[in-house]
Amino acid sequence: MSLRRLVLWRHGETDYNAAGRMQGHLDSALTEVGWNQARFAVPALARFEPDLVIASDLRRATDTATVLTEAIGVPLRIDKRLRETHLGEWQGMTGPEVDAGWPGERFRWRDDATWAPPGGETRVEVAARASEVVNDLLDDAEHRQTVLLAAHGGLITALTASLLGLPVTAWPQLGGIGNCHWVELGRRDDVWRLGAYNAGMYG
């Protein structure tokens, strides 16, 4: 059987999340809350019975993924193509700091998937590199049915929009993904369909 399902799982809370700072490629660490979020999500994610977990090489995603793979005994692969959007000069800043230096540009970035922060990436570019990972899985002779990608909120929304074939102008209509929440996509007749969006465990 070929790949039939993707689960796109966002990492747990980080120190930058807690401080309201934009991370991008900065390698922030999970907080204790983030570690607990990952542990709490394991039973729900285990029910997907993933054959493989692939994580971004940024440690917030790798650490989150490891909580799952160690609990259920599934192989873990690391792929830097799953990194979060590079935010250029905005990395490490708070929203108000960005607004002070680039008035109105943060809203432009949110509303236009083809626009990038200064020195950074567009969401279209992020989706393109993440889609390479998915295409590799579709071409893989291992014929895995379910794969979980442990990644980042911005990448997950961009990849979801791209795989669903949404017009680029509609990408900003997808909401954000909470820490340790996930998207489920099923594939049938060579078409990806959305099964769940921003799903998660609460408690």
C-alpha cells in the first residue's frame, strides 16, 4: 500500500512561545509545559499508528517527536526541509517590536502568502520545500501508509494549503495551529483531503 495518510504535528510550547517572540529558524527550547503537551498528545497520536515519524531538525520539533517515537517504538527521521519559515530580520522579535520597525508589514505578511519578511521566506517557498518531503514519501518503495511530520505552525498551514490545492490567495484563510495540535490529511485517488485541522487534546 502507498502513503494514505499524513499527520502534521506542531511542536510543544517553547520559551519563545511563552515570551511572545517570533522563532523562525532560531533553535528555541521546549518549556516544561511543552514537554507535558507532547506527553499528553501521545495516546491520541498513537491511534493513527504511524509507520514513520519525520521531524524538523530544530530541537523544539525533534524533542516533541522523540516523546512520541520513544513511547510507541516508531522510527524517527530528521529532515531540515521541515524547518519553520525563515523570518529574516524579524526572528527573535515580539510582534510590537516588528510593528515598530516595519509598520503594517506584519499584517501584510499574514495576508499575502507570496510576501516575505525582510531577509526571510514566503509561505509559498516554505510549502515548496516541505512538499518535497511528501513527494519523497510518495515515491518511497517502503510503501508506508501513515507518516507523521513533526514540524511548525507556519510550515504546517502552508503545506496543508498546498496539498489541498487551495488558491494561494486563500491560504491566509487557514487559521493557526496550537502547540502540540495537528492536521490530518487523507489521500485517495491521488487527491489529498482534509480530515482534521488544529485537532488536539485538552486538559
